[in-house]
Amino acid sequence: MPETAHKKRILVVEDEKNIAMLLAYNLMQAGYAYDIAYDGEDGLKKALSGGYDLILLDLMLPKLDGFEVCRRIREKLSTPIIIATARVEEVDKVMGLDIGADDYVTKPFPMNELLARIKANIRRSSNEVVTAPTEAADRTISIRGLEIDPEKYQVTRDGTPLELTKKEYELLVFMAKNQGTVYSREQLLEEVWGYEGFYGDTSSVDVTVSRLRAKLEVDAGKPEYLFTKRGMGYYIK
Ligand code: CA
């Protein structure tokens, strides 16, 4: 079989040609196959034509912006999507809009960090297919009015369903299964995000924890479920 048959395929949606070229070069060096789309419309079209293992999506794009592209891809596909944002303020918007992105990087991104995230997201999405049946057998987790049903991917608090993103849900399930254990941001990046020995920017964890808390807790300032252990990390009890 030709070597390319085993290569993971990545779609880069990026309108700045020099950045796209830099990404393409580094992806190729790292052993990936890639396609490039230079605007949102073409990005969406290529993404939906399928076959990609991951999509790296810029936000500010001509024709159709990255928010809309992400949302429309998510209606059809569960392909991992990493959002590239130029401004840190956009991160909150990305997370807040629940457009279905799996991860984000802020520009200018260190290439090794980006490649680590690409690798982790691809590994996680291929693992999910394999582990889904065993996870489905898991029993409901109950913590004082909070019910997590892994079989239905459903979380309710006092009977009211909570609308969680995939990452918020995964973080909650992981910590709820290990109640009382304090996890550092780096450990959560490894366990929930799937990064191997990655000790770079851990703000994804804080952003996701704060979004999860806003949905989970009656008063996010006085958490009843998801606690911070100062200087150490987070735990659920
Ligand atoms: Ca752009």
C-alpha cells in the first residue's frame, strides 16, 4: 500500500497565504497530508466533502467567518476542529458560543504546541470510536442532585438537563468518576484533552472549568460541586 494511505489528513482553513504555507510545511514535516482552503466557503465545502482527520480553522475569513464554518461543519460531522484565534478575547467567544470546536490555539502559535494539539485531538477522536461501547455500559453518577448518565450523555441538576459542550461533559465525567482527587491543570490536559507530556499553555483547562461551573453551579462564586484547590488544581466532590 502506498505510504499516503496511512497518513492522517488535515484541512487548513486560513486566508493568510504565508501562515497557510508555514502550516502546510510543518504538517508535511510531521507526516501529515493536508489541503488548504483560503476562504470560509471553500473551507466548508472541502470539510463537508469529508475524509479529514482534523480541521484547523481560522476565525477571521473572507466569504464566511470561522464561527459559521465551524457551526455548519458540526451539523454534519464530528471531525475534530481546532480554532486558531488571533486575539485572546476571541477565545471566550469561541467557548461561549458553543459552536462545537474541540480546541483552540492563539496566534502566533508555537508550532510544537500546535502539532501536539493536533496529535492529541486526532488520537482522542479515533479512541472514542473504540471506547464508546464500554463507556455506554457505565452507570449513572449521582452527586447531591447532580445526575450524570454516561449512557445517554446526559447531565441533569435537580432534574433540569444541562447543555454542556463535549469538552465540558468529558471534564465533568472524568472528575466525577474520581471524586475527591485533586487534578492539576497539566494532569487534566493529559487525561481529558489527551496531551502527552505537554506542559505549555494550560488556559484551556481554566476556560473550560469556568464555563462548566457557570452551567453546573447555582452560584459559580460559591461552588457546590467543582472546587479549586488553591495552587494545586481542581476537584469534584
Ligand atoms: Ca484570517
